[in-house]
Amino acid sequence: MTAALDIEPRPILGINVIRLRDGREFRVEDIATAEQGRLILAEVDASILAIEDQIDHVDRTSQSGRDWLKRAERALKVKRRQRPAIQARTGELSRVEKAAAKAAAMGREVVRVDAKRKAFVHAAYELLGHEACTEVWAHAQEKQPALFADGKRPDA
């Protein structure tokens, strides 16, 4: 008999948890916007450059310098591994944000076009009268019955 285990991945610093220079920590999954991802990515890039600069200037002759160098190289390796995950998350969020903005713009355009159509129908009623508009409506319904499946009349 086997028991099902509910194993939830722990946040592991350096792999899926990013610690910034100011001490704040972020999980890659918790990045909420593309802009936030870009800011975190810039911070990680700055950290990488700072570590590389420090490695170039370390005193490799002393034991403490060699020990520090190992820690710095490990930190550099971690930062470099974090970068692709942050880039992927930022790209994903950017695509979602662009799609939402496009859908919102299209929604505004649909509302604007519907408003124009309603204005046209009201003007046609005023100019042509109820009988003529009812005839036009019936003719349109004959031509495209699928569009009129809801059964609503033009004056409804």
C-alpha cells in the first residue's frame, strides 16, 4: 500500500528565490508585471557586474582571499543561473500585458463602432419612419437569419 505524498517545492535561495542587494527576496513566480521583472533583471545584471569587478580585484595570494574568491564565484554562478528564469518570466508577462492591452483597445473600438451603428439606426428611423425601417429589418432578416436568431425587433 502506497500513500500519496503532497510534495510542494520549497523556495530555494538562488534557484527560484532571488535576493537583491538591498536584502529583499523575490520568487520568480511572484514577479507580477513585466516592468517589475525588468527592474529585477537590471538589479541581477548589476550584481553580476559588481561580483565580476570584485573578482578581478581580489587578493589571490592570501587564504582569506582565495576563500572569498570561491564564495564570489559561487554567487556569480547563482546570479547567472537566475537570469534566464527572470527573462522568461518577464517575457511571458510582457506578452500577456500586450495581449490584454490589445483586447482592451479592440473592445473600445467595438463599442465605438456599435455606437455609430445605433446612431445610424436612430437617424434612419427619424428620416424613413417606422414602416420603412420595419421593411428593411425584415429584408435583412431574410438575407442573414443567423444574425437575427435572438428574435429582437429594431425598436426593442
